[in-house]
Amino acid sequence: MTMEVAHGMVVAKIRSFSSFMMHNCAGELWKQVEFFILRMEKMFTAAPKAIKYRKKIFYFEQLCFVLLFPDNSP
């Protein structure tokens, strides 16, 4: 997998998750989630070589899981 493809996958997952959360959160919770998503997107795109892309995807999926199912966090 090339860096460009992996980068695209990470950004697509972030945007997809953002869209999902926007439709399933209300008011203040959405503001917090939006802030978190924007910070996460900056972290993943600002220093692309700092973390390997597969690890970025793994970390992103773990963060999504924790946000969606806080009582069942790994």
C-alpha cells in the first residue's frame, strides 16, 4: 500500500465517522465530537511520516470504538 492510498483511507475514515456522528449527536455533544475529530484529522495529516499509516488506521478505529461504545472500551 502506498502512502497516498493509506493517507486517503485515513482521511476517508475520519470524514465518514464525522458525518455519522453529526447525524447521531445533538448540541453540546456534537461540538465536543467535532472538536475531537478536527484535532484527530490534524494529527493524522500534519506529520504523515511520524506514525506509520497502518498504526494510524488502527488508532483511529480504536478511538471511534471508544467514542461509539464508551462502556465497552478495549
